[in-house]
Amino acid sequence: MNPLRALQKTDLDPVWLSRIFTIIPVVLILLAGTAVLWIYFFVLSLLPENQSVVETPGIMADVKVVRDPSGIPGIIGEREEDVALVLGYVMAEDRLWQMDYMRRAGQGRLSEILGSDYLERDYLVRMVIAGRPKEQAANLDARERLWLEKFVEGVNRYITDQGSKLPVEFSLLEYRPELFSADDVFAILHGLVWESSTAPKLDAVLTKILGKLGKEKAFPLFPSDPAASAPFVASELIGWEPKGPLLSPLTLKTVVPALYGGIGWVLGKENTRSGKPIVGSAIYQGIAAPGFWYRARISTQDFNLTGVFIPGVPAAIAGSNGKLSWSCIPAASDDSDLFIEKLDDSQQQYWRIDRWKRIEEAVEHFRIKGGDQETRRIALTETGPIVSDIHKSCALSLRWTGRDGTSLFPCMFALNRAHDEKDITSAAGRLVAPCMYVLWADEQENCGIRWAGAVPVRAPGSDGIVPLPAWTAVHDWSGYFSPSEMPAVTNPKDGLSIVSEGRPGGQHFPLFVTCYWSDDSRSTRIREILNKSSDHSRERLQSTFGDTVSLVAKGFTPLILNAVAQKGLADSSEKEAARVLASWDFQMNRDSAGAAIFGLTWQSLTEEILLPLLGEDLFNAYVAHHALPDRLIKSLLLMQDRKLPGQKTVEEMLSASFRKAVAHGKNLMGLKPGEWRWGAIHKIQFHHPIAVRSRFLEALYDVGPMGVSGSFDTIAQSGWSQSRPFSVQDSISLSQITDMTQPPGLFCLTHMGASAHFFSSHYKDQISAWLAGRYFREPTDVADIRKSGFDPVVFKSKSGRALSLN
């Protein structure tokens, strides 16, 4: 064969080339379109059907459900137990997979449906509840138990009625939901409380820092409290960086959106335009899809409730029953401690006072998606589970209030039916975990704030952070403070009372509650706004939750400008950035260049101070909770009451951070700082648990990213992850304002939507209102509930007792 001929190019007809390159994209588009259409109609086939009548064994009289234009249900019946059953049905209709996911998270069973990546987290969840009696419906009173049992019956009625027509997540993950029980409701609450408890994770991080750096270098990084005694540091801790389930980055990843904090206030009638008390509150929570809060309205002959529910739980955390309106926000508290256990050589016994005691063992079996199984053992002392490795015959055990049960359901159930301060006090006194503030106002024009939740009484020498020896028993908790000792106010003298994530009870409160509180920037800013007038309208008060003024920026910006003026500016970009900062109004708005420059500088400053000292892993763990780095930097630079790490002066630290920020900003947003925008880098994205499985599912389920206003210290909170700048990790998930007119004027705002079905029109239809701060009026009496909805669905009883629909 002629080699030259073999190398000759084959002639191709240009017409055929054109046809080939035209056909290929068309085929790909047709294939993609076919796939999309198949998925579309497959998913639509699994959406709940529109029914006008649902035959419902288990109810004594007909119940009507109307849904408003946002898909929020109003449930009208004669008897409470009938309405409870229908609430379970419609909640399952909207949120069944989310409810199943949350109960598995609380039971330590996510690896069964999501695979081995969740095994360590499941192990930790089972560890923290091991060896303790479960909360049970049998411990509730008869009315609470009946309401709960009927709700569960309604959930199960929906599961059995739907057969194979269940949410698409069950098909994608190839499993069917088990029927619900009262234990599952408690598991949902327990899982949420554990995720929202920051103290166990922070105690573990700071213990590792103490072991790595030693007392002299570590203690300046630790938060403190005026009522805490100087901590005793056991020699066993020095040089030990504990490892274990509680101290692993894998187990600290949040799987349920944790409740991080919030802000709220009550205004007496003398300060409002309506002449009635007004209650306002906002909850700060981790961001995730689908929407977390479930809104519903209930009306019976003897009981009305318009409220916001945790998915899978038949009691509202905020709302109004007509007689009284309330809301709950998380309170800063230290609900756990680590203790040092001394073990014998066999590691089968631990020392307590004067003798060895045998370590108890719990055996847990895990089924992992794909067919694998694994058995893990949990070691238990009388303090709690052992959560660390063994170091020189020592290990760490965990004491956590949640191991005594949460009592969150009976607390919320009682709040939903409260009429006055006496009822509020009784309900709040039942709560163990989490700690919350209950804000309330009643139809008699009284209002107030009351603490709810158990706070440990610690021994001298404990600040709630440093692990103490368990073997002497002198450092153990001596019970909980009584509810009457905790912060509370009724009808505040100046007509205004504010609570936030700041120090519980204020700076002069005598009891030690926690070191893990944030500074008072938000409550200070709220007071600034509310003190400008004594004639507040509900509309004006709503706008306060959108306030983006950063008092931290207001305090730091002059220091930054002074530092760069002293050290000089290197180029035109730095000069322009300094000019922008000098004229900035301290509003962390998404369209603000000044906000972008300050945010970049704050991130650089945090890294400049902490990264060289801690290393990347401990840095990421330390900055995961805003209160630690924010209070530390404010203390170091504004009050200058601690020694700066390294040899740099304040001016050198600030100048270096500013330069680094400008350089970073140019890489992210271009060479002109005046054209930068905070929202270009400060973004929020709602991630769905199932979306991690593929990019395709991410495109279907996730919402965002979207540029947003706010910062870690603003009332419109949107704290970013300093380990992944500038991704927003938590924000306002629920805000509510109630003017105690008759009927109460209740206005509410939540993100995402009423449905967890991603193809539903109500999956994310609340996002635009949430971003704009546009509140929705919630009907609070039966006439308004009837008028709020359309296309009623009647749940028919077998008794034939019809409900009047007029």
C-alpha cells in the first residue's frame, strides 16, 4: 500500500457535514426534552390529588379544609380530636418526606436512606440519647395524649390512603415510609433540639484548642461571663487534643436546620398606635430546602389556633389563639458539659469518689443504604456517654440536659391554649430543652417575656467550657435553677422589653447561664429604633426586621480608616476603597460597595488573627459559631483588654487586613471598589438534603444562590460562613408581629413555601416576599379562616354529622 495514500484525508461532502452537525444538537435536545417531560409527568403523577371529599374513618363529624392562595390550610371542625387528625393528614400531604427525614435524623437512621456518609452522624445521635428513657405519650395528660394520637392517626391515614402515590423522594431513594407513632414526633423534636444545641460542639472545639495551645495561649480565645468563676484546669487536659464522635468534622455537619437564636420585643399599649400591646419576634435558623416552618389555621367550637408548626409536630411554636398571642425564640444557654473520666487498665470501669464502677454498654445496629450493616458499641457512665478517645487512662463523657427529655411538645401544647400570664408561667416551667424566651400578650392588655428551659447549677470552678474531673463528683451539676430564678418581665415599666442572643438577663443578671452569648448589637439597635417614637404602628415595627445597620461596622470602620491612613495606601484601588468606606452609612445592603469592603476586611481580619494560631481545621470549627470570633475581635480591638496574638499592633493588623481585603475583592469583583456590591459575594442558597446526589437533583431542588443584605450582627441577620466566605449559613426563617386588637392582627413571614413538593407551585412561592420583607396577614377567627381560602375539601365522617359550611 502506498503510505502517502494511507495518509490522505477522506473527502466529506460539506452538505452531509452540515446535516450531521445540525442533527446531533436536535437529537440531544429531543432526548433531553423527552427526559424532562418524563420526569415532569412522573413527578406530577405523585403530587397530591385535588379532592373535594375525603372519606375519613376516625372522625366523629365532618371537617372542612380551605387553602389560601399560598397553599396554607385552614381546618374547621367541631371537635379538637377531629381537627387534630385532619391536621396530621394535610401536614403529611404537604411535608411527608420532610417529616420522615426529620424523624430519621432524630433517631440516628439517615444512613439507611442516604448512605455511609451519614453513619458517623447517626452514631453520635444514638450516643447522646443512649441509656435514657424515651419521652412517651404515656407521660402526657389525657388531653395532650389524645391530640397527639389523633394527629399521628391522620399522618398514617394519608400514608395508607395514597398507596404508591407518595412524594418523589421515596422513589428516588427507593424506600417506603414506615407508619408514624408518637415516638416519632418526640424523635423529630429531640433531633432538632440536639442540632440547635451549640454548647456540646463548642465545648469540644475549645477543649481541643486548650490541648493544642495550652492554658496561656488558649484562654484569650475563650468567651467569658461576669457570673462565671475562674475555671479549674485539670492537668490531664494539657497536651491532649481529644478525638471521637463529638469532635469530628463529619459529625458536626448540620442535617436539620438548627435554631441559632433570634430577637424579640414586647411593646406596652402606651407605646402603640392601636392602644394595644404588640409582640414582635424573629428566629435565626440554618438555611435549607424545603421550607422549614409549616403554617396552619385551626378552628373548633371551643378552640382557635393560628400558628407556625415544626413539620411532624402538632403544636405551634408561635401564633395566636385569639385570647393570647405568643412566640418563642431560642435563648443563649449552656446546656451541656464535658467531664473527664478516669478509667482502669481494662477500660471497663471508671472511678467515682471511692470505688470503681462498671461501664455500661449499649449496642446499636445500623443498616446502611446498599445492604451493609454495622454494629457500634456505646460506653456509658453515670454522667453520660463517653464521646472521646482514651488518653492516659482518661476519656471525656457528656452531660446534656436533653438526655433528661425535652418536654417541648407539652410546653408548646400548653402555650397554644394559654389565656394569661399564669398559663404562660405554667407552660414555660415544663420545658427542659431547648432554652427559649416566650414573648406574649393577652386580650386583657398585659404583655411580657418569660424564660423557658433548664439551666444547670454548676459547681465553683466551672465556666461551662473546660472539662472537669468526674471522679470526685464535686464538679457535677447540682440540679437546675428554678423557673422563678430565671429572667422574666411583665408589663415593662417603660413599655418596652427586648431579648436577643445577648447575655441572658442582661449584664447585671446574677446567675451564670452561659459564656456562649453574642454581643448586644442587635438589641441595642432595636432600642435605638423603637425609642425614636412612642406611637408605633404595626407597619413601622415590621420594617425593623429588615434593618441592616451594622453597629460592629460603625465601631470598626473609623479604626480601619485610621490604621490605613497611618500605614499608607499602596495603589489607586486601596485609595478608592478607603474613600468608599469613609462615606459609607454602615448599612449592609446587598447593593452597597461599602458593605462589600467592610465584609471583606472583617473576613481578612478574622483570618489574620486566628488562622496562624489555630490551623485550618480548628479555625473552621472555631468560626462556625459567630459569637466566638465576633466577641473576641471586638474585645481585642475595640476594648483592647486582651493581648493580640503575635507581635503586631492594632494598626498593623487592621492595615494588613484591609490590604488583603482589597486584593481579594479585585479578584472577585473587578478593579474598581466603588463598583463592588455586597450581594455579588454575600449569597444565600437553600440546599435540599437529596440534592447532594447529583447536579440534576440540585438544579431541581435547590433555590438560589441569591445576593442578600445583612450581616452577622444586623437585625436582618444573615451570617456568612467564615470557613467558606461569603456563603450565608443562617438567616431569619420566621418573623411574626401581633397587634392585640380584637381579633388579633397577626402578621407572619417565612421563607420558601407551604409545600415540600418541588414541582408544586407552593414550593418556593414565598421567596420573593421573604426577600422584600412583605408580611402576610394570618386569619385568627373562624370567619376570617373561611374567607381566606377556596375550593374546600370536606373530610367526611362515617357518622354522617355534617359541618355547617356557612
